[in-house]
Amino acid sequence: MMGLRFAGSIRLIARTVFTAVITVLTLTVFALPAQADDSYKLAPYTRVRLTVVEWIASRGEYREWTALNGEYAVSEAGTVLLPLVGTIEVSTMDTATMATEVSKRIQKTTGLVAMPNVAVQIVEYPPVFLVGNVERPGEYRFRPGLTVLQAVALAGGRYRPREEARTVEQIQYLGELQAVHGEMVRTLARIARLNAEVAGDKEIHFPDNLTEMADSASVEAIFAEERAVFAAQANGIDRQLKNLEELRNLFSSEIEVLQEKVTGQEKQIKLMDEELEAVKPLVERGIATTSRQSDLQRIITALQSDRLDQVTAIMRARQNISQASRDSENLISQRQTTASTELQTAQAALDQLKVRQETAQRLLVAAGSILSGQKAGEKQEPDLVFAIVRKTQGLPVEIAADEDTVLVPGDVLRASLNVKFSGRTTASTQPADPSPSTEGTAVALPIPAAAGGEQQNKSTQ
């Protein structure tokens, strides 16, 4: 009997020791990645695996907290929501700090004597994004130590389009450039008209260099449209000003008539007053009747009332004349204000067209692989220029990079072609084939001086 009890005790002790060893080994396995990630702050969209175990001294074994164990994602706000624990702000924490914080909160919430053992392991980092001149732009999974060159390799390397794709791109960029030129002609003509309206000129003065931007027929058609709009605006304002002037003349004539009536009434009132003064002594002596005196007084009162009405009408007519004058001034001022607002809008549109023009020119050059110093039959590839857009304190910051630069989770890597043309170097993010097969295709489109540049010719060789 004693032997059986002793054997049972031995098996219980062995099972307890085995369980403890397995649990410790498990915790060690989970803790190792956390140590490797100690320097990484838990950024949004990071996925972590949480493991919580508690040592039960009375039983001599570890117990897993299955309600808490599992994978969790860091939210956009940099928080993690855990059962029992609640929301934890982890944006400034690494895995070890998060594990300690979770352990403390569990102890505080449950009232444990000792903090439970918590392990945090990063399961998945936020992705990195590749854009620009790579074969497959998009989102890629991050791994520690990922460099720019490795990321470009994941994206299939630099972009190398087929001949058909390059030709289509050239046609698209050329069409965009021609469309921009047409829009710039219209915008510059509109600006000339608006300047004439603001200045109060009688005609529009178009810039001479507009005729250099397109054929004369199309330019003359645009000029005719703007002249028609200008004439319609001027005629409309002239008609309204003429109507207001006629209204002022009408009120002035009305005032003259009313003043004549007032003068006549004043004469009648004076005569009636003289007659009334002559009748009063006769009434006192009984020669004239009282009704005669009363009739004269009523006539005088009526004449005075009519005179007051005429004076009031004169004042009203003068007010209408003043209002018509103000309307004339407001009409001119309002048109100038409207023209100034439209002029600002047109200037802003012209600035955008300048950007579109320059972009289309660069893309057209990049698509045709116009490299400075490239010889016929010689195949040269432009260098890739890298830039990283990284969030720092919540704001995107652009960082220059090279092939050996190490990326961090959430980085946006932009690959651009270092294209050289016309003595300048520019970075193009559009895919371009370095093949010189477009030799012989020329593009010569003028750039207006008024649009912010001297006349230039771009040609693909």
C-alpha cells in the first residue's frame, strides 16, 4: 500500500514538473520574437499574438488564460482592445512594454497577488507600398531588415514596357500636351478679355505670342468668341446704364412740372389770403356772410394741402434720381468685381495648365527615353532614384534613399527614373522603356512665354 502511494506521488510530481517545463519552454519561444522586436514601436495595423499564463502554486502548474490568448490588430489610432483589460494605447510601446502593461492591468483588474506571465509576439508588420517605375506597384508584406533594393526586387524590378505599350503612352502624352496647349490659348484669351473688362477698356488687347501656340484659324476663332462675349457684356451694361439715365431724366422732368404746379398753387394761396383778409372786415360789419369767409378758408386749406403733396412728390422724385445714380455706379462696380473674381479663377487655371504642360512634356520625354549623350544603337538605362514617404509624428515626411536604405513598416517607397533632357535632369515616376527604338519620332510644340516659359522644342530621338 505504501509503495502504491509513493509511486502515485512520484507520478504527480513528475507530471507537475513536466507541465512546468513545457509551459516555460512555450513562454520562452513566445518571448524570443518579442525580444527581437524590442526596438520596434507598435504602429497601426501591426498584428500581435498575446499569450497569458498564470502559475497556480497550490496545484503546482501553469494555467493559460484562453479568453485573452489570441491575435490582435493595432487600430489606426494606435490602440489595442483586449477582453477584461480594455483599450491600451500602444503606439509608443514595443512588445516587451506592452506585455508588462497587460500583465499589470490583469493583476489590477482580477486582484491577483502576482502578475501573470504575458508574452507578446509580432505576427505581421504593417505593409510597405511601392509606387512609380517598378514592374508591379502595390502593397507588400514587410519583414525586418527589408532594404530598398529587396523591396524593388519583390515588385519585379524596374518597369520595362512592351513596344506597343510605349507607343500608346507616347500618343497619350502627346495628346495631353496638345490638349493643354489648346486650353492655354483659351485661358490666355479669356484673361485678356477679363483684364480689359476690369480696366474699362473699349477693346481687348490679346498677347501677340498667342498666334504661336496654334494655327491662326483656331486662334482667330477663339479671339472672335472672346470679342463676342466682351461686346455682349459691354452692350448689356450700356443698355442698363442708358435705361437708368432715361429714368433720371424722367424724374427730372417730373420735378420741373411739380415745381411749376407748386409755384401756381403758391400764387393762388396768396390771392386767396388777400381775398380772405378783405372779407374779414365786411363780415364783422355784417356786409358779407360768414359762409363766404368759411369758403375762402376751406379753399386756402385745400390749396396748401395740394402744395404739400406736390413738395412731397418732388422729394420722392429726387430720391429716385439719387437711387438711379447709385444703381449706375453699382452696375459698373459689380461688373468689375465679377470680372476680377473670374480673372483670379482664370489665373489659377492657367497655373494648373502650366503644371500639366510640364508634366506631359516630361512624361513624353521619359516614354521616348531621350537621354542626354545617348548614341544611335546604344542602349542605356536611366538610373532609379528612390524616395521614402514616412509618417513622423503623424505627418508624412519625404526622405531621400538609396538601394541599401532599410525600410520600416508603413513606408511608401517611390521609384523614379532619373531622366536627362535639354541639359536638365528630372525624376519621372512614370514607367519608361530605355530602348532607343523611337528614333526618328519628333515632337515640336511651342510653349507660350505668357504661360511661364520660353519657347522650347522637345524631340524624341
